[in-house]
Amino acid sequence: MSISESTQASVVPPVDHRAAVAAETARFVAALRGADLSTAVPSCPDWTLADLVRHTGSVQRWFSVLLRSRIQEPPRTREVDLRLPEREDGYPDWLAESATVAAEAFAATDPDLPMWAWGVDQHARFWARRMLFETLLHRADAELALGLTPAIDRSLAVDGIDEFLVNLPFATFFAPKVADLRGPDRTIRFRTTDGDESWLVRLRPDGFGLEEAGAAADTADATVRGTAADLLLLVYGRLPYRAQALAHEGDEDLLTHWFAHSAF
């Protein structure tokens, strides 16, 4: 995993990000079968299911182009031949095909290959991990829109929380509010209730970051507790920290500030 305290906590099975992209896409496609793609997606305001599918498949295909190109600097364009079907009833099959395009790019690319990435990990594996959580979260968005309760594998949720918090400081170019996550040495802890993983984020006057494994385990200025799956939905803005499924304590203003500026 990365620099979170979860590395010293309970043992979580390693995630095969490439295989999980295929599995999560299959679950997404299954949820879409027979659904009205004009259905609104409350967790993605102003989007319908059709918009959600287009976005997810487009991300998979764009990331696949980046992998095949072995990019070494920020891309200058996001233009990709999406091969979108003319009719929306073809979108589920198109999304399934997008995962196939991704699998082909994964097979052709060594995950340890040095590559440019917008986050911490400057290797090809960054893009598979990022693609996984784009797919998983939007699969959950689709299920929520359809009145279903998303089931999220615990090992994926733990890895996803870590991936989000590790990369968030670098997300300002597409999530500008992140730049306002500053504070006079204030800390927020995220702790699982279905395991003993813990992440400690420290806000400083010049920014914020995730503390390294082994950071002091004393009480943070604010703490949020929940299952790994619920914490994943929380950090991505799909659950409010005041939700019944979560428990929180400490500095309310700090939590309000964090969640107003961190989700993307």
C-alpha cells in the first residue's frame, strides 16, 4: 500500500487492481441491464445514468491510451476515439468493451514501468489503481441511483481510502478547493470499525498530508469511524460524516472544512 498507518494494522489482502477493474465493470454493467439510462444520479448532480456510463468508459479508454503511450509528461489532450454507440441501449455493452480495452492496455504494460502520473506513484500501476476506484465509485453511484445498496469488498475499500488520501494533495488541478485544505497543525483521523486500519491527516499552514505509518496514535483533533466501505463512500462525498452509519467526534469546524473541500 502506501504511507498510511493501515500498513501496521490488520493484514489486508493485496489488491490486484487490474483484475478488479474488470470485476467492478462487470458489476456496473449488470446493474445497468434493463435500467432506464435517463435516471438521475443524485450523488453526481446533473448527471443521468447515461452520463455516468459515458464518463466511466471514457476514463477507462483515456487511461488505456496513456498506458499504451507510456507518457512521460502531462498529456496535452484528452481526445480519444471513444467509439460510442449511437443508441444509449448499447451503452452497457460499450462499457463492458471499455474494460476489455483497459485489459489489453494492462497486458501490454509492465506495472512497474516509470510513467508520468498526477499523483504520488510515478509508475504505470498508478493508472490501474486510479482506474479501479473511478470504476468502483461510479458503479456505486449507479446502484445508489437505482435504489440499490452498494456492496464494496473490504480490501478494495481499505486500498481505496489509502489511494484517495495519498493522492488528494496533488488533485488541485481538477479539484481546486483542495488548495484550501490548510490549518494550524490540526489533525483528522479516519478509523475502520470492521478492522484496525487508521489514517491520520495533518493540516498545516502550507497544506496537508497523510502521516507516515508509525505516526503517534494519540487522539486527533477530530475522528471519524465507520466500516471501510462507508469510509470510502465518505471520503468521496457519497456519505456525509453525520450519516447514521458513521461516528464522529472532536472539532466540528475542522470536519466541516475538510469535507467541504476534499471530495472529487
